[in-house]
Amino acid sequence: SLPLVGTLFSRINRAEDTRLRSEQLNQYAQTVEQTAESASGPYTVTLGQIYRDEDWMRLSLVLTVEDDSLAGFDTIRADAGGSMPLDTAEASGALVLENGAVILEEGSGWFTRQDDHTFVMGLNYPLFLYEEDGPLSGETVTMNLYGLVACNVEVLEEETHPWGGSYQQLEYHDETPLEGDYTLTFTIPEPGTEGIRTFTGPEEENGVTLHSLTATPAAAKLDIQVPAEGSIQPKLTTEDGTLLKPERGEGVHVDENDSNSDYRWTYYFDTVPEDCRNVTVTVYNIVDYDSPDGYEVLAEFTVPLS
């Protein structure tokens, strides 16, 4: 009675940015269809697909139940009660390697309701943070899901800044702990090489240097250099004005011995839809985060992807 797990990425409707990349992930992801082991519990959890690029690994999972016990809920949190245990190997959703090392997911996992018997979830892992000791391709990992809580979610407050950053205040209702712990073991694949488009610079404006932009089926990766002073925030938009939501950023001084030297940043965003050929990169200097007009445009580039 399981849905076709090979199309799970298209079924994931957890957030707007997921929908932008779902069709690309379905096209390029590996279909796994591996059912989790569970000592008890009326639910079935299945790992449907894996996509891996040079930096990120995306997983799609489905939780199913035969009865109607979950029909009154719109989501299932997979965050072990919302707190990180002292031993991160015990974190719900963490990937544990055979040597005991742990890869943590980015953000919190949520199963989103598809129908009365089906919930789907996408999990994101920043592998680039964990490859200092060597590539992770071919490594066997174990993931445990536990502390699952079914609930309904109400958005009390929501705000999106002009540069793309967002804020949400949520309230949970009808919280109901679910029975069962689930264990999956699988192998991290080699990075995919298909469906990748790039722009290589440099292009410079007002002291901002755009080095490169890479779009894979999983994410858009921006390499940019900015002045040390100020508070810099980049924004990516497609040809039709669609905002590509920011995921995370990592920056270092160009000269590690000079705190006044430029910053070289790597930013990750939701990926660029395949039918989009040009992306606009807008770089903001934030003067006042609390003011709706507390920013200025420092530079803007429109670049082709090929």
C-alpha cells in the first residue's frame, strides 16, 4: 500500500523552496525504497530517494499507517522533542558512521501530511562540513528516527526580509507522541554530475566580486567576495522574480592575519529551476535589521548559467 517512493521529492510539500527543486531531484536522485527496522509501532518508515552533489545530500522519506490514527494531524515532528542530546549520535535524524563520527542534518525534520495514511519528509545534510578527514562516498551510515510527535501547526507571525531571510513564530497544537523507533542503514553515494550549470567570473562592482555561481539539482552555490565592513546579505532571484531562499553561509577573511581584509563567502540557496537561464545576484548592506528601510543595495549582477 506504499505510494511510489521514487517520486517522493515531488510529494514533499514541507516548504516553498522544496517545491522548486523537487522535479530536478526526482530526475537525478537514486531510488532506494528501503524500509526502516523498528522494534515496535504501527507505522512504516521508508527511505525513498537519495541525491548527492559535491556539498549536500538530500534524503526523501515516507511514513505510512494503515489505520486512521493520524488523519487529524497535518505534520509529524522528527526532532526528538526539540532538544539536542549531549551525545549527538543519539540525535533523531543524525547519520552515524561506522567509526562513530556523526553527520547532523541542517534544520529540523518534518513529515508533512499527504493524505490520511501518508506523510513525507525531506532531510538535508551539509556533507562539506564533515569531509575534512576525507571523502564520505561509500561510507555506511545509520540513521535513527525517534521521539516522533504528531501535531498541528499554527503560524503566529511570519516575515520575509527584502534580501530573502525569513522569520516564523509557530505554535503547536494537539501534540501526540508516536510509538516506535526507526533505524535505517545505507551507503553515501558518489556526487552526481548531471544537471549541473555554472557561471564563472569574476565580475566586480563597488568592491564586491562575484567569483562563481553553481546550480545543482540540490542547491545554488554562490562564491562572492565583499568588503569587511558592514553587514552583507546576498539575494538570488530567477528571471521571473522568484526568490531563491537562503540556506546557509560560510565566510573567512581573504587574509587570515588581517581582520580588515575582504571576506570570501560561500552561500547556499534553494536551487535554480532548470528552465531558468539567468540569475540576478543582489548584494545588500544592512544598516538596521529592525527597520524595513534599513538597507542599501551595494551591487547587482545578472549572470547566465550554462
